[in-house]
Amino acid sequence: QVQLAESGGGLVQAGGSLRLSCAASGSIFRVNRMGWYRQAPGKQRELVAIIFSSGSTTYADSVKGRFTISRDSAKNTVYLQMNSLNPEDTAVYYCNGVFGTFSRDYWGQGTQVTVSS
């Protein structure tokens, strides 16, 4: 089993920044990828950013140039630096990780990000 613990959400004004963290713990033998998704009220959960075991990254078009995903492999922790936030970024942000030979999928409980105009 793997547990994902998110932190760093909160309330910020438009144009501001936040940094989310997600620490993975438990039976981790291989990290295939980790990333962030978000779900706004009344909308489906959507991809924000992923970082693969190779170090390559993928971003949603809506956050390119504003958000940066990074990791500390020694700590099994992934970060999401969010700059130039706007009210459309308001959502619950979920950490996701895929681990091990069988690519098991895990989710964190989510952290609220609210951007005021």
C-alpha cells in the first residue's frame, strides 16, 4: 500500500503563487509517475501536470508557463509550483501516483486551492 499526503493549498489573490507538496509513503519500490489533477465544482477531474520516472513532464495547456512540477526522488515527494494564479484555477487539487511493476494507481485526499479575484 502507498499513501499520498498533500499539503500547501489555501486562499490566494489573483496573480499570487502557491506551492503544493505531495509525499508518498508506504511500500514504494518503484515510482512510475506522480502528478497533480484538479476538480472544480461541477466539473470533471482534469490533469494538471505529471512527472514521469524519466524526469519528463506533461502539462495541461491551461497551466503551461505558469505551473511547474518537480520532484525530490529521495523523499518520494512531488511539488507543484503555481504562479500567476487566476480564479479559474480554483479547485480541489489531487495528488496521483503510479507505482510498481503492476502500475498501481493511488490518490491523495485532495487540497483546496481558492483564488480570489
